[in-house]
Amino acid sequence: FMRALIQIFQLEDTLKDEVAQLRDKICQKMKVSQFGNAISFESPCFPLVLRDVTCPCCQVAAHVDVTSHPIKGPGFWACSNCGGAYDKDAMQARLVELLESAVQAWQAQEVTCKKCRRLRTSHLQVFCDCYGRFKLRFSAEDFELVLRMLRSLVAPHDLPWLGEALELYERVPL
């Protein structure tokens, strides 16, 4: 709470001195060093970066973090070079492609033994030859996190194609 509060107050340049004093007093009350990492702010948004997105106006390719990149409106991310809007359909197609690659990685992942790290060779095997248990390379929680992150973009940015693709994959049991 302290980190978020200080970060919000730091957005206003006129309160710079007061924020510094408040930060010092909070650190003293909590018995935390004001110079350590204990009070540094970390963004709660998990980055979701689309690489090499080309601006239709200035033709500059850039990496776009769809969770924190500046926007001009719902689904219209702004180019950091010229300020023009990226093509909404192209961005949505890139997000659906990202979803498809995440689903493919989930479905084609290797199943290995926890003990000897050997690959499972048959779907009928419950235990490895060394009597170890098998584990997935990616956890179900990680895959669900990707689905939740993409789901959080659908309504605010009006991305119906991504929403339909997510509904399809959310119905499939993990």
C-alpha cells in the first residue's frame, strides 16, 4: 500500500518535497530503510509484449506492451514515434496469434519425470521406470494466467475476435 501511495503522489510534480517527507516518515514508522528496495514500486501489470509491430503511418517497427502502452481509444494503441494509431485488426490478429501459440505450447509440452528427468514415452504411463512421478513443463496456473491476461484486454479494448478465441479455449478442460 505504501509503495502504491507514494507512486501515486509522485505523479504530481508540485508535491515533490512533500512526497519525499512523507516517504521518509513512512519508512521511519515501518522501520525500513528508505534507500533499499523495500519501498520501490513495481507495476502490478504483467507485461504482454507484441514484438516488431509496424506503425501504418510512419512505418517504424516497435515492441508494444499492450497492458501499459499509451492508447488513443479502445483498441487503438498509439505509436511512440509519430503518435498515430496502430491498426486495431492487425493488433487483434497478433493477440490471437499469441493465444494460439500459447495453446500450442501447452498442448505440445514435454512431460518429464521429477526424479530422473526422463521424458514420458507413453500416455498410459503413470510412473517412470525409476518409480518417479511425471510433471508438466508448464503448470496449469501459468497457462491460466496467460488466458486471464488476454481476457482482461477483451472488454476494455473491444476485441471480439480475441474474446471468441478465448471462449473456445476456456471451455477445454486442462
